[in-house]
Amino acid sequence: NSYLKRINEVEPKVDALICETADFAIKKAEEADKMIRDGNINDLTGIPVVIKDNMCTENIRTTCASKMLEDFIPPYNATVVENLNSLGAVMVGKANLDEFAMGSSTENSAFKTTKNPWDLERVPGGSSGGSAASVAADECAFSLGSDTGGSIRQPASLCGVVGMKPTYGLVSRYGLVAFASSLDQIGPITKDVTDCAIVLNAITGHDPKDSTSVDNVRKSDYKEFLKDEIKGMKIGYAKEFFRQGLDEGVKKSIENALKTFEELGAEIREISLKYMDYALAAYYIVASAEASSNLARYDGIRYGHAAEKYEDLIDMYMVSRSEGFGKEVKRRIMLGTYALSSGYYDAYYNKALKVRTLIKQDYEKAFQDVDVIVGPTSPTVAFKIGERVEDPLAMYLADVYTVPVNIAGLPGLSLPCGLSEGLPVGLQIVGKHFDEGTILNAAYAFE
Ligand code: GLN
């Protein structure tokens, strides 16, 4: 009840939610009360959560912030939602996002623009802007986001909360509406590192319904990694991180963070990620190519918005898609279709895949010398609403530090590491595949 009251108070200002699920929450909270009375209690029983609106919730509208799915009511739950339900977590709302998770500011939502709780004239980041803002504004205790190129870590950074993208394959994507299937991953957005470990415990594990979910990794208790001790831990930073485009204030916070790690007994080493500069270009080819294919299913017949006036079948597809999709989604579909078309496939898509391999090798080499790699999550603090909407390239640059991590399938966490211009700065910690534990250890000691 206190969270629902808080939502009523702040939601008119923050606009983090597409849909509030108060009645559902009361019912779930009563069930959680019963679980507790029966002695069936765990870390998440009765804990209020917000879910990004690109994860399917049974009998509750799931829109992807698109007119295309404005009235879509899934008949099933995403696996992660099912996991949280079975532990007694209480969903209080579905979070706003950039349409189909394409964006870095949540301004691409077809329904509303979420504001940053630190400064209502600024963006919360994106695409999981509603998820991050709802945690920062205390509308829930934690939320789930999805991260294809930074969409959990960048909004967490801009809103001063903790966000983690797990290793590709660690968390089931079943019921997550696909954007770029080889990059998408669901993860927690929380107040602190302890909560991050708790939520990770709840959502990780093999799922036969997702063929990319791994079944050969032993289930960890991530709480065991919450230790202050990091003496001897080898922490790398890439010189490529400190190039142009990085705000002075953000740079200072990151340098201070490196000092803190050193004082805590870690060994700081310089590494090189020499293909970093090509990551953004490769990402926007691969992600758009996969998106153009994934979004082909919205044809006005099987799902979502259907045109009312049309001439023939082809026209029906065209009108439905023209009306249903927003500008950025259309831009991605065009980019992706072009990159995959015959004659251009080798020049763009294939080349991007080669760059992807080089970036993976960069990390493999670096991880022979270090346990984790730290750097900025975002080159700037939260920018002003409207400032980048007309300039997609400026918007894409927000992801320069986060996309290489998705390209390599690695785990990455963003946690607050100071303020610049009175706004939060995020520190990104990247680890080896399935080594979420070491990241949590470093983050916990730092926090
Ligand atoms: N901002 C990036 C994009 O627009 C990443 C989005 C995401 O991670 N979902 O593609």
C-alpha cells in the first residue's frame, strides 16, 4: 500500500509507467501475506517490482511502447515474470521504454516521455528508462529491464541506481519481445548491489523454452559474492575509454573510482581494447539486421495493429506497419533490411560479424591479465529532454561504452560512483563470461 501511495504521488511527474497494476498488486500482496503466514518466506516475498513493458505478463497488456501492440494482451508470462511470481514478488506496474527497446532516452515511446527523477527536465536514459526511473523514484523496490546495447546499464547510470546485464544465455529470454536476439538479455535494476544479487538469484537458470539459455552452468548463490575483500583483484581499464566525447566530470569520477579500488587493495592495470572504436558501427548493423527480421512478424494479421482501410493484401501489410511503427523503429527496419539485402550483405552484415569476432578477441586477450574491466557506463550524465531527438547519431553515441559488452556476450554492471553537475555518474564493471560473482564482489566492495 505504501508503494501504491508513492506511485500516486510521483507518477504524474515522473511518467515511468505505461500501466499501473494496483488491483493485481493487492491480490498478489495478499497471496504473499499468506505465504509469510505459512512460513514460506524468501528474499522477494511481498517485494514490489516494476517490469519493463516488453516482457509478457499473462492477461496484462504488454505494449513495447508501440502503437503496434497497444492492445496486445499476452496469454502467458515471460519466464522471468513466472520466476518472480513463484517467489511472491508483487508487480505494481509495467515500465515505459523506447519503442521495442530502440533508443537511449525513452523519448521513442509512442505513449509518454519518462523524466529523470533527479531533474525532471532531463531524460532517464533508455531504453529501460521507465524501469530505472521507477526505482530511483521509489515507485518499486526493484525492476527488470532488458539490455541489447546498454539499455539496463545506461539508464541505471543516468538515474543513479544499480543495473546489471548478465552474460548472454544466463537469463531466459522466453516471453521477452525480441529486438536483436543475439544481443538481448534481461537483468535487474536495483537500489544497491545486494539487491542486484538477490534478483539475479531469482531470475537465472536454465529454461528449456529458450534454446539460447545455458544448461551447463552451475547455479550460483550470488549473495555469497557480497564481500568487502578485493585484495589482489586485478582491475583493468582501457586507455581507449578516455578519448574524446567523454565529459570531464564523468572522467574525474571514473579516475577517482580507480583510486578507490587501488586503496581497497586491488591491482590496477592498463589494457587495450583496440577495436572499441568500431563497436558502435558493428552494433547498429547487427542489431538493426536482427530487428528487421524479428519485426517482420507484425503484419497486421497475426499480431497487433491492423489497418482499417487498404486495397489488397500487400497494401494491408504496408498500411498496418506504417501506422503501427514509430520513426526510430522504421529507421532500424530500413537500415537492417538494407544491410541484409543481396549485394550489400557482404559489405555490411558480414563485415559487422567479423568486427564482432575481433571485439570478442580483444576482451579474451584482456581477460588473460585482469579479473574485471572498469570504465564509464555513459560518456555523459543525463542530457536534456529533446536535446538529441533530431540527431540519431548523437543519440547512438550514448551507447559507445555499453555496446561492446553485448557484442561479446559478457556480463556488465553499472553502479553509482559520484556526481557531476549534481547528476549521477555510473561506473561500469565488466567481467568474464558467467563470472557475475567477481563483478558483484568488486561492486559491493566499492559501494
Ligand atoms: N540504445 C541502444 C539502441 O537503441 C540499445 C538499446 C537496448 O539496449 N535495448 O539500440
